Amino acid sequence: MPIRHLVLLKFKVDTAPAQVQAIEAAFAALASKISAVQSLEWGTNNSPEGLAKGFTHCFNLTFADEAGRAGYLPHPDHLAFVEILKPTLDDVLVLDYAV
């Protein structure tokens, strides 16, 4: 059963736009670096409801199954990305669900 992995990001207010752009590109590049990622799409919040609680970015990854996700989480490219991301984060929310 496919697994969807949603990652919502809230950046610190002092994060430079160039840093945010570099993180967007680095996160998107994981799809080509980690074979377990079947698809990756992302975007920035454009909801008119005002309920985002400061979260600005959503990344949606799909894995074939739980084993794919299990291989992604400790993957060296994923861990290297997390180290780049951490200093810029005010908050992160991750939700996974079976499709």
C-alpha cells in the first residue's frame, strides 16, 4: 500500500529568501537522489483561510510502501538535507498516511 509523507515547514523569520530557495531546491532534489521516492511535489501556502499557523511550505512525497519510507528516513542524502534544514526551521509538521 502506498505511503504519503507530508512535510510542512515554518521558517524562522530571519531566514533569508535565498536560503529558503536553496532549501526548496535541495528538498525537491531528493526525488532524484533517493530511488524509494516515487514522486515529490511541493508548493507554498496560498490558502485564503488564514489557518496555516505560520507554515509556508508543504512537501508531499509518495513511497510504494512502508519499506520505501523506512529506507528513505535514514538515507544519507535525506539526513544531509535535514542538517541543512534544521538551522532555518521555526517548526515542522510531518504526517504520513497509507493511500
